[in-house]
Amino acid sequence: MKGSWLKFLVYLLLTVGAVTMVFPFFWMLATSFKSSLEVLSAQITLVPRLKKYIRQDGKLEPVEFLYALKLIEAVNISEGLISEGIPKKNELSSRFLDELSEIYSDYRSRIGGIFLRYRPESEVGQRLDGIWENTMGRIDRLPSAERLPADVRTRVDSEIDRLSRTIRNLGDETAFRENLLAVVILAGDRRGAGLTVSATDIIYKRFLWSNFLKAWRAAPFARYFVNSIIMSIAVTIGQVLTSALAAYAFARMQFRFKETIFLILLGTMMVPKQVILIPDYVIIAKLGWINTYYALIVPFVAAVFGIYFMRQHFETIPQDLFDAASIDGCGRLRTLFQIVLPLSRGVVITVALFTFIMTWNSLLWPLVMTNTPEMRPLQVGLAVFNQESGTEWELLMAASTFSILPLLIIFFVAQKQFIEGITRSGMKG
Amino acid sequence: MKGKDRLSFRPYAYILPALVVILIFQLLPMFYAFFLSFFRWDMINKSGAQFVGLRNYIILFQDPDFWLSLFNTTVFALGSIVVGLSLSLVVAVLLSRGIRGLGLYRTAYFIPHVASMAAIAIVWKWIFQNDGLLNSVIQPLGDLLAALFKLDIGQIKWLQQPQWARPAIIIFIVWKTMGFNILIFLTRLLDIDNSYYEAADIDGASALDKFRYITWPLLMPTTLFLLTISTIFSFQMFIPVFIMFPAGGPLNSAMTTVFYLYKSAFSNFLFGYACAMAYILFFIILILTLIQKKVLGKRAAYEI
């Protein structure tokens, strides 16, 4: 009895741990499919919510966007309200404010980049119920919209009227105007303002695949990918070749200073990459290689790790094979490529795999060595995108997803090789 | 055959390509960095570098930001090693006990290691947001603390409060590196001959005894290896900080030495200064590695 409880506990612990390890990936994927409205709402949704779209002129538009367009006029109409009375007390219910905090347009670029978030009182201090934080955009740049039906306008006006009295306390006219829009959108959304569409034009979607396309187009990701692929493949081929040649000499030939040279090479492994980053930058600048493929590739086409790893394996190949090859008139180089390498497939694949992944993942080096988008590899492009796109998490997660995917695929295809390689190099280390 | 090689240049031709590249881009720069550390140089100034002797090192030791970066790096190293390695050991030991679905578990724990650091750091930046995933997961815990001990921490701002920025980095590093540690521990654990444990069973040893007197000593070389790797990794950490705290974090609380080095060289153009920093970092890593080898290596040899 005690034993089975213990077993249950072990499985429980392991499963909780495993879920923790995998969950960020799930969260990344889930976020990639959400609308920006959903991403910014304070509520956590594990599965993307159903979102309402309306087909208009053959295009799908999120409902919030359409209402925004239709109601913008109302803002202008109501502008007169700004100058009116100073509020006595807060008249907005907290529920109303909560709803308001969810407001955010999916198409912020198209309606002028308005981005409103409600901040609760606790963060702001004693300012009434809170403030709406505006991070970008202005109302002036909004496109004009159709006029609203009279009854809707009345409702919107009364909503604005109520809000205006609260917001006036903030004493900032710009904030007032921008906050008005939030109310207007909300009023429209909640009351079904001004839109007459037939039921067949209303479409519900849960997964926004379009986020991937948007992210892909938000930065030159195609170019980043090409650069990463060129860099990784070139470095991998180069490193495998130079390592195989050198390891072959170290394992199978006698020459003066062999062990001394090898020891010096091993010594360079002790030096952290960061130490040589700056002098390498200077050297590469002197060579005129800054912002070229040379800077990304040439310094890495040889590595001590590969030589060390391959040498160990080449030494285990029986001498008889080499003797037989040489009797058959097989030259040194041919022996390497036709006998030694095919016999060392596992090791070669491991070295290639590690080199590829390390190059693919490198960030600091290409960050320093490149300075235009045309030359950036994926990791650098992603880091720049991260700094430029601020809070567009659905796009950032979509970009992260397609950046991580190639390596995950390689891992699942070559999992055995991968794990063997790590344990083998790890245990020897 | 061997005699022929000894006389010919052939072996040198084979090692030449690798040697040239390593010489130019790894060995030479090592000395060049040392050389540069005695100069003041911004690379833009045409008049060239200015010899300043030990000035860079002297300024470095008086630079509070440098000490802060060393402190941060040490905190990250200690935190991620203590938490990361012990958690990994626990998971590895549990996994080594004839668990069903071992492959599945191992893959799950290992996946973070495969993901690109930059991309996955962005994901964690999203998780660490004020109203992000992590805060909503630990919300009940906070409520419980508040209810039981009247301890109200309030909302944790992982990316904005200096006292939470460091734990955020440590959590991320532990999550990212655990899979690798587990894999190495597990491989060694599965290699341990079962007869040790059978003999211990006959002697009536408890599970704890078996761990203390068999598993732990036999794991010592592996632990040492992982300790060294983790130390080196922590002292070279750059990407997570660069992604999650592009400005070094609140009050520079997440600024690692490598991050400061990068800023000094490529934002402030203090190349000589950055080289001096790189060398100090190099020596710290070297000394730490040697100490670990000496202290733990001896014990490992003794206990087996």
C-alpha cells in the first residue's frame, strides 16, 4: 500500500515537472493564435477565444475595428462636451471599467495606432478609479467614417457624457480625447451600434493563422532565414571538413610537435568566446569583413571541439584497415573519405549536428558583426524584432514559433543521435 | 609508411586549414585582447590607440557598475547552480528507477535545451509580464500567503522590480538548462551497476543510505562536470539579459559582466576597457574551474 502511494507520488512529481517544461511552448503557440485584444486582456485564456468577424467588401474585419470606424464621427460630434462641467464624483461602475480595459483594436495601425489599457487604482495611486494608459497613436490620424444612426448616437453621447465627467479629473485634454474613443468603441460594441449585416456575413474564428503571416511580414524574416541557413550550413560543412582532415592527421600520422600543437589547440578551448570577441571584431574590421558572410562564416569553419571529438574516434579504427587500403593503392585522402568517414558516421553526424545548432543559435557574434537587416541571421533579427514590436505579443510569439520550429524538427528527427552525442561528449568532458 | 610521414609535409597540410583559422581567430585574438587591454581606444579615432598602462584595470576595479555586474553574475551562477543542479538530480534519480514512459519524460525535460535561447527568452519575457501567465499561476499562492500570514507581497513585477529581476533570470536559466543536466545525470545513474544496490539491500540499507553511500559518491565526477559546465555557462551569460532586460534591468540588477562588456565595447566604444574586463572574466572562470577541479576532484577520487 505504502509502495503504490510512493509510486503515485513519483509519477505525479515527474509529470508536474514535465508539464512545466513543456508549458511555455504551448503558451507560445496559444498566444500566436490570439487576437491582440485577447492578448492584452487581463484574463488568461489557455485556448484562444472565439472571435467575431464580419465580412465586408469580401474582407474579414474584426467587429471591434468596424465599430471603431463607424463611431469615430461620434467623437468629433461630442467634442463640445470637453468644456462642460467638472465632475463631482466618479460615476463609472467598476464592471464598466473592466470592460473598458479590454478594448483594444486589432487593427491599430489602420485606425491610427490607438492603444488603450486600463490601469487599476492600485497602480496609479489615489487618482479616482485609475487611468487609461496611452502608449502610442493619436486620434487626429483616424480615417473618417460613416455617420451613425440617430438612436445610437444618443446612447453613445450619454455614455461619453458620463465618462467625460470622470476623465476631466485627469486634467489632460489629450487623454480625454483618446479615452473617449475607447468608450465609443465600447458603447458601439456592447449595443450593436450602427451595423446592419446579415447573419451569413458574421464569421467566428478561434485560431488566427494570419498572425504568422503578419509576423513574417513585419520584419524581413525570409531574409533572416536565408542568412541563418547559409551561415549554419557553410559553417557546418567547413568545420566537419577541416576537423576531419586535422583529426585524421592527429590520429593516424606521425609528425614533429604533434602533441604540442594538439595541446595548444586544446588550450584555446579554455578561453571564453567573449574574450576574443573584441579583438576578432577588430581583425574582421581590418579585413573589411564587417557585415559580410565572411564575418559570420570564416572564423567558425574550424573548431577544436570537432578535431578533439573526431580524433578520439579515428584512433579506435583498427590499423589493418589502413594497411589494406594502402596495399590496394588507396591514397591518404581517399582513405579518409572512403573508409574513415563512412566508418565514423555517428561521430560525423554528431559534430555536424552540434555545429549546426550552435551556429543557428548564436546571437552575440552576428549581433556585433552585422549592422544591416540584409545580413542579419534569424536570432539577431528576432532580437531586434523583440525590441521594436513592444507589446505585440501575438506577433512576437508567432515569430518565436517559426524560429524555434526548425531546431525542434531536427531534434525530433535526430533525437537518438542528439542524445547520444550529448552524453558521449558530456561524459568524456 | 610512418617513416614517410615523418619526413613529408603531408600531416601539416592536413592540419593547416584548421590551424590557420584557429590561429587567426582564436589564438591570436587571445593575446591581442591582452595587448589591447593596456590601451585606450575607440576604433573611430584615426590617431589610433593610446597606451595607458594599467589604467583600464585600475578604473575597472573602481567601477561600481563592474562590481555590480560581477555580483549579478555570481548571484545568477549560484542561484542557477544550487537550484538547477539539485532539482535536476532529484528528477534524474526519480527517472532512473524503472519509470514507465522514460523516453517521453526525458524528451519533455530536454526540449527547453533544444529551443533557441533568443526565441525562448522572448517567450519567457511574455510569461513574466505583470498580468502574464506566471503571475496568474502563482496568484492563488499569493492569496494563501496573504490569508495565512497576513503577508501581502502585492503584484510581483518580474521585469520591473530589482528584487525580482534576478529571480526571473534564475528561473529562466534553471528551466532552460535542467534538461541537459538531467540527461547527463540520468545516463550516469543508469550506468551504475545494480549489484551495488543489491548488496546494500542485503545489508538492510535504507533508500537514503543507498543514495548517500552509493549513488552520490559514484555521481561525483558527473556532478563535478556539470558544476564546471554550469559555472562557465553562467559566467558567459548574455542572451537572456539582452532579450528580457535590453537596458540591463531595473537599476542594472540583471546586468551580467558579459552584458556590461558588450555595452562598454559596442555602445560606449571603450574597446581597451572591455578587453580588460574580458581578461578579468577569463581569469575568474579559470580560477573557479581550477578550484572546482582541485577540491571536488580530490574528493571524487577519494570517495570512489
